[in-house]
Amino acid sequence: MHQDADAIVVGAGLAGLVAACELAGAGRRVILLDQEPERSLGGQAYWSFGGLFLVDSPEQRRFGIRDSVELALQDWMGTAGFDREEDRWARRWAEAYVEFAAGEKRSWLRSLGVGFFPIVGWAERGGRGASGPGNSVPRFHIVWGTGPGLLEPFVERLRAAERRGRVSLRFRHRVTALEAEGGHVCGVHGEILEPGGAERGRASSRRVVGEFSLRAQAVIVASGGLGGNHGLVRRNWPGWLGRPPRRMLCGVPAHVDGGMLEVAARAGAHLTNLDRMWHYTEGIEYPDPIWENHGIRILPGPSSLWLDARGRRLPPPLFPGFDTLGTLRHILQTGYDHTWFVLTRRILEKEFALSGSDQNPDLTARSVPRVLGRLLPGAPAPVKGFVRAGRDFVTARTVPELARRMNALTGGDPPLDPALLKEEIVARDRELANPFGKDLQVAAIREARRYAGDRLIRAARPHRLLDPGAGPLVAVRLRILTRKTLGGIQTDLSSRALGADGTPIPGLYAAGEAAGFGGGGMHGYRSLEGTFLGGCLFSGRAAGRAAASDIL
């Protein structure tokens, strides 16, 4: 029977690109479909900061960081908190991924021309004990070139395969059904959307101008998650976190809508753990939004005072950069959706960065002189731009004036008591009077500065918030920012999609966020960070290699 290709890949994000490259490299003919215009090739990875989780890397060893597979697995399992029967495959994916991160991941990427920023970041520090959630050591490796730099070698390989006739890229093709014969998935059917040149990330037309049907021996679903569809986010919201926020910012474009998950489910794929999500608590509005309700995350150092909507300090270990999901749960229990960072100009200049390739032009452009500029006094230019133009920043010389401006920003809902704000600040400042004390955040700041990487670019020298020389005071309103789906299509270690009975569906594979980054949720409840891009790489590679091997 006629076949249009050996394999069809649905979704031209990082996982789909990796899968297509593996197929083409094995001599298979591939059709790569995506509902967005060509300008969006690479999907969400393009916007990313380019962080990758690596274990016992040369970059770590240069800083005296002692890491191992055993320590990384301890951290992963304590963070994931697997507790469901259907976590069997997710757990196996987690174990395989940690081995990959400690083994060939770095050398494989280096062979493709991917480089790394020499300073390793320390994300998700935990703080609840050795076997609890969080990274025991710094593991966040930033790709030299950020997200676009990671995409580059795969786009180049894909374009070369396209010139050889191995790959056909078809944009504005939205898959609405998977076709099967005798229980074997053998093609896709869908709608052709109106052509258009929408800029990357901006909403594109959904007007249907035609239909298509394509046949192949294998179909790989690599279509992403549902973080851009707040209706689905709310429908799947985890009950243990409490009620979903009344308003959330959107950290991904609207086309990250979860549509292919339902398509795969109708074809028999088993969806698991859709109530496990990864949303950030340090979201701020984008002054010049690219997509609707566009928000971006602050990547904070450890020193900002974190207060709830009424001005009460968040409890330990809910410090900036320590426990994202624990902080989210606490925030929702307060009855309000926003919190505050209170800090000084000196902390802002040293510790604030913004997530994303577009907000780190020095790293994205691979400019050594501009990167070295981070060591100089003053905030990075993108951060200055947000302070100047963003709605969520207020500054003042005194605590009463700061409180007044914070209340003005929220309309006094809820009213923030200036006396309580001053009390929290003064109590924190007293702890800096000597090298001893009981404030765990102050201890964490001092611990962070023992690591040279943090001391260089991420952790300000401890000082009083009311030190006139460090001012003015700065307050930042923070909101919940949707980002990642941690569950998805359940897969075995070959990325074959599994049915409800646990057996593989012939011809159907899944990779990336659509597969919960592998196994239907290899992160469990929480992420150690740097593991989303890495999960796309690992599962996309597995899907492409398995499909190439299975094709007759």
C-alpha cells in the first residue's frame, strides 16, 4: 500500500527535531508536521534559557563540585516523590535519564557543536533534608547560545536532510486524528490552516483551508504540553495544591494547547499524571507581550525577602530558588495569587536575571565581552528595562513609601500593613549584626557565597535591607506563571506509546512534553530544573532510534 514516508513526526519543537534527525540519519524518509508557521520552528526551546542538567561534568569538577549518579538519583527520587502504580515506567525513565546525564549526554552534544557556559548554576536547592526535594549540588549547565544555540545543530541537520530529500517539513498542518489498521497506527489526518507569516510566538490564524491525510509505518507525537491552554490547566489542576489561581500569567505561547494529547488518547494511548504540573511562582508581566497574557520568570539569587500578599514572610525553606512547588502550595493556601520580593538595588544588580533567550542577549549571541559585563556593577540591561517599563516593580527610599506604592499597585487588595512590612525587614536585618544567628535564609545566603559560581554572579554580599548605601528599596509583585506539563502519554524506554493495558501500540511513539518527557512523567511531582530540554533530547532521540529500527 502507498506510503507517503517511513515515519511522520507531529510537532517541530526540540523533541520532534531530534526524532526527525535520528530517523533521517538512519536513512528513513520523514515528514515533519507542525500547526504553526515556519518561523516557529524549534517551538518553546527557542525561548528557553538553555539550561541542561548534567551530572559529574568537567564544568562541575572545575569548581570543586563532587557529584555522582548515586547523589543525583537520591536527589531525583526525593524530588519526584513517585507514589502511584502507574509511575513504574516514569521511574525507569528517571533512572535512565540520570545515567544519560552522567554519561554520554554531554559528549553527544559536544560532538554536535554544543558548548556550555563555564559557571554551573544551582537551581531548586531544596532545603528539607538530604533525601528530600532539591539539588544537593549545582547542576544547571547553560548552553552557550541559550535555547537557539541548542536548537542550531538539529535545525542544520534537518535542513541538510531536507536538501537530500530525506525530510519534508510541512507547516500549518494540524493533526486531528491518528489512523490505524489492524491495531497498527499507520498515518494521520488533519486540517491545513491558512498560510501566514506570524512572528514566532504570536497567535496565528486558525482558519481551515483544507484537509490532508498521510500514511507511514510510524508516527511520533512530539507536540508539547498544555501550558498555553489555561482551561485545560485548570481542569487538570492538582487538588493537593489547593484551588487554581484566579489569574495566571502565561509562560508559553497559546499554541501549546494540549490538543494532540486528546488525539493520541482517542487512538488508544494511555494518558497519565496530567495533574502533575510545573508552574513558576516568580512570574512578572512582559511589558511588550508577544503572546496573550505573556509573563516571564525572574531567576532570583537567594537574598530577596519573600513576602505573601499581606506582607508576611514565607516560612523556611521557601526562599528564592529553593522549592518551587512547595512555594506554590503555600501561596495558594494564603487565599491570594500574588507575593512580593522585597530587596535593595544592590541585590537586584547582583542577583536578578530573567529567564529566556531573548532576555539574555549576551549568552544568546555568544558574546564573551558582553558576558564579562555581568561582573561589572549595575543590573543587566534587560532587567533595567523591566524595572523601568514593567508594571510589577516599585522603588522607594523608605519603608512607608514602599508600602504605599505596593498597595497602589494592587489596589489595596489585600491591604499591606506598613508596620508589618517594617517589622519583617528590621527582624531580618538584625540577624546580620554578627556571623551567628537563627535566620535560615541568612545562613543559606552565606552558604551560597561559599560556592565561587554564586559568589561571582548570583549572590550579593549580605547586607541590611535598610542600609542607605544599598538602596533604594525595591518591591516586585510576583504571580503564578504556567509553564510545563509533567504528565502525558505513557511510554516504554523505547518511547513506544502504551495503551491502557500497558502494551505498546504498534506504530505509535511519543516524545518530549507530550510524553511527560518520557514514561508519562519522569519528573514525578517536581523538577530539578535543566531537565525539560534534556528530557526532550533524551526521549526524542529514543523515539527516533526506536522507530527507525522498527520500520521494515
